[in-house]
Amino acid sequence: MLRVGVIGGSGYTGGELLRLLLGHPQVEIAQTTSREYGGEYVFRVHPNLRGLTSLQFAKPDLEKTVKECDLVFTATPHGVSSKLVPRLLEAGLKVIDLSADFRLKNPEGYPQWYGWSHPHPELLQKAVYGVPELHRSDIGKAQLVACPGCMAVASILALAPAAKERLFEEDKVVVDVKIGSSGAGAKPSRSTHHAERAGVIRPYKPTGHRHTAEIEQELNWVAGSGAVKISMSAHAVNVVRGILATAHLFLKEKIGLAEVWKAYRGFYQNEPFIRLVRDKKGLYKLPDPKTVIGSNFCDIGFDLDKHVNRLVVLGAIDNLMKGAAGIAVQNLNLMMGWDERTGLLPPALYPV
Amino acid sequence: MLRVGVIGGSGYTGGELLRLLLGHPQVEIAQTTSREYGGEYVFRVHPNLRGLTSLQFAKPDLEKTVKECDLVFTATPHGVSSKLVPRLLEAGLKVIDLSADFRLKNPEGYPQWYGWSHPHPELLQKAVYGVPELHRSDIGKAQLVACPGCMAVASILALAPAAKERLFEEDKVVVDVKIGSSGAGAKPSRSTHHAERAGVIRPYKPTGHRHTAEIEQELNWVAGSGAVKISMSAHAVNVVRGILATAHLFLKEKIGLAEVWKAYRGFYQNEPFIRLVRDKKGLYKLPDPKTVIGSNFCDIGFDLDKHVNRLVVLGAIDNLMKGAAGIAVQNLNLMMGWDERTGLLPPALYPV
Amino acid sequence: MLRVGVIGGSGYTGGELLRLLLGHPQVEIAQTTSREYGGEYVFRVHPNLRGLTSLQFAKPDLEKTVKECDLVFTATPHGVSSKLVPRLLEAGLKVIDLSADFRLKNPEGYPQWYGWSHPHPELLQKAVYGVPELHRSDIGKAQLVACPGCMAVASILALAPAAKERLFEEDKVVVDVKIGSSGAGAKPSRSTHHAERAGVIRPYKPTGHRHTAEIEQELNWVAGSGAVKISMSAHAVNVVRGILATAHLFLKEKIGLAEVWKAYRGFYQNEPFIRLVRDKKGLYKLPDPKTVIGSNFCDIGFDLDKHVNRLVVLGAIDNLMKGAAGIAVQNLNLMMGWDERTGLLPPALYPV
Amino acid sequence: MLRVGVIGGSGYTGGELLRLLLGHPQVEIAQTTSREYGGEYVFRVHPNLRGLTSLQFAKPDLEKTVKECDLVFTATPHGVSSKLVPRLLEAGLKVIDLSADFRLKNPEGYPQWYGWSHPHPELLQKAVYGVPELHRSDIGKAQLVACPGCMAVASILALAPAAKERLFEEDKVVVDVKIGSSGAGAKPSRSTHHAERAGVIRPYKPTGHRHTAEIEQELNWVAGSGAVKISMSAHAVNVVRGILATAHLFLKEKIGLAEVWKAYRGFYQNEPFIRLVRDKKGLYKLPDPKTVIGSNFCDIGFDLDKHVNRLVVLGAIDNLMKGAAGIAVQNLNLMMGWDERTGLLPPALYPV
């Protein structure tokens, strides 16, 4: 059994990781830490785990983590893991980081998008960006994997095949994202107070969203281009879980649906967690996060708009699963050489 | 007291009209009809009106309507009012149509976007498109006013000032719309069944939405251009009331916020139902339909994205108010020469 | 114009009061105070009022309030208004208190239910309990009115007619209440964080709810009895506004629906804000808060359970209206000798 | 591998069964039928199963079912399975019925509560009522198991320990139930239309709910009494999944919390799917369906009300799991002699 740790286990991503790891047949949870809840039972914070574990949160203690764990998930706020990870790597542990601290290859991205300088820019090249559909082989060899941002992964997966085929005008890529409240984390504030947050269609970040940086990085890598620029706007909508990324792409040439199908089928064939959803009938013709809640799937669909020669691509995920804890466990499986789907098999709950 | 009728009073738009008209000091509701609920008390269908009216739905009878009414609202399904309105006009009544039947100036738009030929194309020029912010003076003189589509009015009002100043590339205008379930009307179906509809972020019309036609018509009129083409995608989100239109505009030239402010302030100064929302602080910095529910306001805000030289404009309305019944009453007031705000004064409910 | 003040105007009750008072034809809002938002524009806190008022919150200053106002609403946390009200009364102002500080007649109720001793027990007899359906005439003569608790008013109005007729066993009165999140106020916490609060059916106060005291006080007064004891349990459900009180009453004798109708019709005839809802057909046969949102109505309905000789009575209100600000304005109207319905006419929004 | 069939696989209970059976290591789904969707892919109706099964619905054909299956789940509307089950039993199949058709032991209950006479009253004694916590041993030997009603199981499990100890007055047992929209099934209607159903706190069955019969049957069995009578009222609330049963019990004698704990701990020790939830701290002190969504747990908690000598007991379940498909799979495991938890291990999703 692999001894895994979860640093920052009391947030929603941490809780989802613990839920998945408890059901994973090849790991044992050696420890989980929380600054706020050190000493408290895990089930007091994650009530779904009541009766399933007697684990308690430990107070953060890096050397204890080094001693007790073989692999560590860091589910800490942005800016924290970049201080912890060097010691973990030095001690020979594998690390799966769920914050933004190791996502960008270019150190200059951090002051530009996050407002701080990276303390260990030398590690950025060592880290592998943790989207298995793009970097599976590198993830398998990595000591440090940087899991993508939740909106980034939905956007990247929706756009990658079209980017690879360079189907669209690369400087006019609109990505209009809708996200549920769990994406804002577990810390209360006025903006997440139920009476304020319920029923919103709130444009909380119409420009300048930080995930823009990693989306551009990855799509330029896929396209072998430096020209992809993302016009991203993020909206908060009235659900707890779920992200829908709607990408509006202006096509360079007139193409038909068959060519789009070919690009997407080719890119994603045999991917265990990608479903192409473009059905001829039924209520569920296109991706909707409602149909992936609790699963690790990214559903991708598309439609062609002949009126303006536009390709609309839709990517739907559960932000706590494929957008965070689920993809992290998928990366774990790849890093350890296990079946990629281990611990990620239960279907989505529907309806919920 | 003006004797008004509401043909098709049992839907959500009809109900909202009846609610507003009951509180309007210069009208009496002479009759309301319903094919499904003829003979039934209005409060059995619109439970908020219980105790406030003993009105009953009449079965449709056009000659009775002609006799009893001075002005008629037609809140019927698309394709119905075009058959009723000619007789009403001939009899000298004023008509405010809430369907799509008289919105398009070009008769060819009907086969293209709606799939049927217009039976009275000669009336299309006579009808005034009922957006007071664009056609106030013509509405004041009109016998027939065609109220806009709910998503159309949010989009048009968000875009008109920028279109007038021709700030953006006119063939790459993305309008990503989010709408609540009341927009789908009162008729049950699998797609609106609560367990299916709750919690969705559903891309129900990523291309080809019919409102595209009227948005293009009006923006080309405002811009004095024929080049504006709209890339519209519509999403169903988890609210009952509310529309947010997010317009992504690629600017022709680099401009600053001051120029955007100037365009929008100039266009909308003294408008009673437009609020420009771009606040420096607080939770409500930008438009969100949650803050207009129950009111006739269209809140409009914007942000500049220097990264891609994009202008994001946001328009938020209550789809049953400014998107349907509220704007219809505003048009009524203009047609009758009354204060435009009559019967439309109560603020939005917040929080709700 | 009566000069009114709202002390504590930044909470949800304060915001709803300001919304109603702005539309009230016989008052002007002389001032509103807020400890947290002193100096801030009202519309920054209550976004529905943007464009409708340029009022700013004042910092609390009791002598300024005395000087500028004829009548004051105190919408402060429990325990605060009991310190402010004596000075306001002494200065000759009328006061409508929305906290619990003057609801109980028996000073011993405060240590028992609220955990503190009342600083001015002599004022408790002077205060009139502000339920017009029970104390209309006294309210008309009062200088100090204590508005009821939101769950209390729904429960009292549902039970009063049956209590007056002494239909039920008075020591086994189950009141099972369901309430929306706005009832918890505007202050964020983990329990009201959207991701935690959305989707709950949470028994947050199965026993010992403070409103028990005032419900018993009023029902014993109505019944002319000292024997009524309330078994109250409060649940948080997934709405923003709304309260449903379900009262389960064990009948002393077998009675028929006609007798129940007689008791309720007799008690509430001519009441402007009570609707008896027990319809034979349609979807809205019984009270549901969804049909009163935004209005001052209390809908009351009932059903007889012959299987166990039980009477189930249902009371539905909007907790911010009939449960707080609406009933406060109704009390204002009565205290000033105005038409009781002034400013309270707009129907509920439906659907919302 | 056991060959199982699901008759009536297109409803929500059928869909949940298919989800669970797909992940069950000891069964294969031999067939599933649907009158409405015969010939259609399962994933078109249950979109969470897309990519996980290529199963298609078969049209109902009882002889085909007999041939292809060893055990059948009947998830048909009330009144249907009583016609199918005799043939299935005769052919030697095991049957787990999810309708009401075999729940009542007394044939007279059917005309009284359901309005029809049972066509095979002789089978009622043969059927075992499928609540493992009460009838585990009999379920293990049964050929026919009748799964309980969703509200019934939450109520029975909440009340059984107190009933066994005969703690409460048996003729005054109030059970106030709150349920989500999936409990109404997959068939659209006005009452389940999203705009109507969203936001309700709707007393849809204040008296006369059919589950009363089975709750009384089981509690009288547990208590060894004939005196337990249930005062049940059912409310629809604004969630998709979840039931909370709030039982209000008037105690015969004054007892302390220790005695209640003893009764509940004793009754439920070692039960794999019962959690006693009465915590001293944290947000999750008492049962709330939100914390069991997707799991087979029934969370049970309680509180003592000294003011009126009342015991409040709370039972929370996911209506599609412990209230339907989950308990059905638990019964399957018992009937087959497998570990009771097989296929039911994944924790609840939280938050969702």
C-alpha cells in the first residue's frame, strides 16, 4: 500500500481527495493536515465520511509528512505549496500539487497573473502539467505533477483537438465559463453567503482570469504555435458543483461536421475519461455538467454555426473531480503505473 | 380607464401582464382569454393573484375582444397572433404583441428563422419594434408594437451603444446568453421537469437561436450598417427568472474605459429603466439578474480586456419583466402618452 | 410626510423596510443607520435600490435620530433595541421594534429563552405585540410596537382561530417550521455558506426555539387559557425567502371541515392580508410560501385527518414581508391611522 | 455471475438500480425493460451511464425475462408488479419489488390506502418487507422481497428503537416528512415543472399519505403492539434528492438522553448503513439528507424537549438509495448470502 498524505485536507478539494483515496485499493491515507482543523476528526468537516474513517486532521508538520508518506497531495492555497514542495522533492517523495504554484512554465507568468514572484522557478520545468490527455507519458515519469485549474482543464480539453488542427483564428478565442459555488472554496464570505449566492448569474471575472495563462500555455503547446490568445470570462451560476466551458471559435475555413468529428475522435480515442457528446436525440444531446456530477468525466460536444462560420465547443466537468481531486487521482495512478481508472469508476449521480 | 385585453393570459408572460395591469392606475382589465383555462378563475392559474381579482379566463372569441377592448396584448405562441392582429387593427384597436410574429421587418426572415411564411407581410413595416430605448418616438405613434424577444432585448440593449459608435468588429460578435426556466413557458416537458432541469448548465441552443435575427436587425439599424452578425449561444441555468447576456466584442482600435463610458452614458442618459452598473466596490460591481428580479430594469455593465483588446458587455434583466410583460407595459404607457414608468415602479425583490 | 428612521438598515430586514418605505406615499426616509456600513450608499448594500435612492447609511447616533425622525424602526440584533428604545420613547417618538426585545410580556421569559435579563421590564407592558389580526386596536394607540418573530407570526396566525375555539389538546401542539436562508440574516458563516447551505433539509433547532415563548404567549391570550404549550422544531430548507409552519393538532372531539371553516372564516373575515387557501382543484390547493414571495400575505389552509383525529393547519409567509418588514409597515399604517394596506399592495411575484 | 433483470428500468429508481448493478462485482445485467423506451439505449435515458454500458431497453416480455434472468427487480408503477410477480415466482426466480404491491401484510390495506383490491393476497404473507434492520434473517431466506416506500423507510428507521422500548404515546405520533423532486418520478407534469416546483415548500399530502399504512404495520410489529398510529404529513421541498423525516413523539415518562442513546445504540449496533448523528460540535450535529446523497446511509439523530416532554427523532436518507435502489441492492446481497455492503460502498458526495 502506498502511504499518501493530503496537505490541506479540510477544503472541498481536500475532502474530495479523501473520499476518493478512502476507496482506492492501493493506497492508505497516512496523514492529512489542516491549519484550521488540526486535531479534529475528518468527519466533522467532511460529513459524508462519518462512519467511514476515524482519521483526524494533523497540524501541518512538514518533517512528519516526509517521514510518514511516500506521496503527497498538496491542496493548499495558491502561494503555499511552492514553499513546501522543494523539501518534499528533496526527501524523495512524489508530489501532486493541486494549487497554481507549478502550473506555469514561464516564471514571468507568476508576477503577471498572480502578483508574486515564484520562489523556485527552477522547479517549473521539472513539474509536469497534469492533464493526462496531453501529457500522459511525462506524468508517468514525473516526481512533481501540477494539476490544472478547474476552469482551465474544461477549457483546454474542449479546445485541444481544434487547436492541434489549427482550425480557428487563434487571437479571437472566446471562452465563456460558468461555475458552481464549490469552486470558490469552503471559506465563507458575503459573496458566497447563501442568500446572496443563490440564484445568481454573476459575471465575477469578465476579464483577467488567472486560468487564462495556463490555457494559453497548453493550447500553444498543442498547436505548436505561440499565437493562441484566450478571451476568457467567468460566471458564477446557481449550482454547487459543475463547470461548463463554452468556447466560441471563428473558423479559418469552412469545414463540415465530419472534419470536426475527425479532429475530436482522433485526439481522444481510447481516452477513459473523455466522452464525446453530440447526440441525435434525447434530452442530453450536448454536454451539461449535471450529467457528470461525482464522476471524473469531461464531456465534450460541439456545434457548427454556418451563419458566422463559428465552431462552438462545450466542455463539462465536475469541478471537484476532473477539475481537481479526480484528475489528481488519475495522475496518481499514472505516476504509480496503475490502471488509470483505479478508484475513479463510480458513475455520476443522476439526477442530483 | 383604458379597457385592455390579454389574449393568452394563462402563460407566464400573461400572468405577469395581469399582475402589472392589476396595479396600473389607468387601465381596467376588460378580459383575458385562454384556450386551456377558459372559464377558470385567474387565481387558480396565477396563485399570486388570489384574493386580488375575481377575473376568470374567457375562451378565445375575437369579436368579443374587439367589442370589449380598446387595446389588446397578444401573449400567444409564435404563429398565432399574426392571424389575429389584422382583425384587431382593422377594428381600430391598438395591439401590443408579445410573440415573434411582428418583430422582423424583412418577411424573408420568417421562413429562414421560424420555418413558416408570414401571412401578412404588409403589416411588418407598420409594426414598431418595441424597445423604447431605440424607438420611443415611433412607439408613441404606433397602432401595433412588437415586443422584443427576451434574450434579444438584453443583448440589444447591451450592444447598442457600442454598435452605434462602431467600436467592434461587426462579424465576430459573440453573445453568450444564460436564462432561467420561466423563459421556456408554462408547458411541462421532460426538459423542464424539475429533477432534470434543476442544477443544469445546459447549452440548449448553441447555434441558430431565432433571436439572432432581431438582434442583427436592430443593431444594424443602430449602427447604420449591414455588417453586424451575431454569434449567439443560449444556455439554460438553474434559476426561474433572469437573463444575463454576455457580449464579447473585439475592438477595432485600442480604446480606454472613458470612451466606453462616454458611449454608454450618452446613449442611455435619462433612460428610466437602464442602469449602468460598473461599481468600484461592493459585491454588486457588475450586472447580475439577481438584482433586477421583479423590476423592469436592464442593468448594463462592461469591462475592457487589454490582453486581447476585447470589450465585454453584460446585460441583465428579469425575462418576464423587461424581457416580456414589463417592456410591454412600458410600451403601453408610451402608446397612450402616459408617464413611461406608470405601474412599473416597485423595485426588484432582493434577496430572493 | 412622516419622517421615519431605520436603525439597522443594512440587514435583510432593514433592506426590505427601505424598499417598502421608498414606495410609501406618506413617509420620507429621514435617515437609516448602520454600524458596519456608515457612510456607504444604501444601493451598495441593497443592490435592488440602485438608481432609486441616493440615501447613504449614517453611523448610529441616537440624538441625531431623535432630532430627525418622528417614528423609528429598530431593526437591530436582539438585545440592542432595548437599550435604544427608552430614549426614543422619552423624546416622544413612535417606535416599531423588529427585534425580540419587547415581544414578551413576562420579563422572566428573557432569561429563560434569550439568556439575558431585560434592562427595562417596565416597558414590556407598554409595548403592543405587533400582529394586527390580534391586536389591531391596541396597535392603533401604541407608541411602541414589537413586531413578531418571523416563524412566530406564521405559527400564531395558523393556530389562533383553532386556539380561540379550543379545538385541540393544548399540551400536544406540534409546530414543524421550514424556513429559507434569508431568515438567518446577512452575516456570512459556515452554516450559510452557499455550498453548505444549498440543498439542505437541516433540522437546525429541533427543540428550544426562542419563538416558542411568544407563540405560547399569544395563543394562551387568544384561548383565554394558560395551558397551550408548543412543540416547535425549525428546519432550514433550500430557498432564500419563505416560511411554512405546519401545525399538527390533536382534536378534542370529532369535528367536520365545516366547523373548521367556520372558525377560520369567522376569525379572519375582512382581514386584508390573510388568505384562506383550501382549494378544490388546481396545483395550489394549500398554502406554499412560493405563492406569497414579495407580498404581505399570510396564506392559511388546513386538512382534517380522520385516521388520527388530527387537524393539520398550514401557514405560509414571506419571512422578510409578513414575517418582518411587511408587518412592520402594516403596523406603521395602523399607528398613523392610515389605510392598513398603504405601500403593501403589489402582489407576490410568481413564479420566482 | 447472477443474471439480474430490471423491469421498469427507465424511471429514476430503475436508473439508480442500473447504476449500482453496473458496479456490482457479482451480477450481470441480463436485461432491463421499458414500456416507453423499448429499443432505446439506456444512456439516452440515464445520461450518467453514457460510455459505461451499451445496454438497450427491451420491450416488456415476461417470458423472455423468465428465460434470461435469475433474479428480477420490478421497478414498475403501483399495481403493475402484482400482476407480473406470480409468474416470476412460479418460474423459480427471486424477485425484489420496488413498488407498493407487496408491502402490506393485510390485504384490506390495499382497498383502504391504494384504492384497489390485491389480485394475489396469498402472496402477501410470502413477501418479506425489505428493511434489513428489521427483517434481515427473513430477507436472507426470501424468494420475494418488498422494498419499503421511500418516506416509510426513513420514518420506520427513525422510530423503530423508540417504538420497541414503547417510549412514546402511540396514538399521537407526528411524522413530518420533507422530500425532493426525484421522489415524484420521471414523468413531467405541471406540479413538477421547474418554474413551479423550484423554490416550493409545498404541503402536497398533509393527511392520508399511503406510506402511513406500512409505517404503522412495521412499528406495531416492532413494538408488539397494535396501538401505533401515525400522523403523517408530506412536504415537497427544493432539492432533487433527499428525505428528512421529523418524528415528534410525546414521551410516556420523563427520560434522559442516556436512555434514548441506549435504545438507539442497542437497536442499531453493527448496522452497516445506520449512522447515529448527534454530535456535540460542528455544523453537522444532526441528520440532514445533504450529507447522505449518493450513499445508502440512513442517518438518525434525536433531541429531547423537556419543555413538553417530547422526543424529536430525525431520519435522513437519499430517497433513490436507501429509499429505493440502494436498499434493493442491500436486499439482493442478503438474499444471495453476499456481504451486505457489496456495491454500496462509495461514500456520499459532499457538497453537492
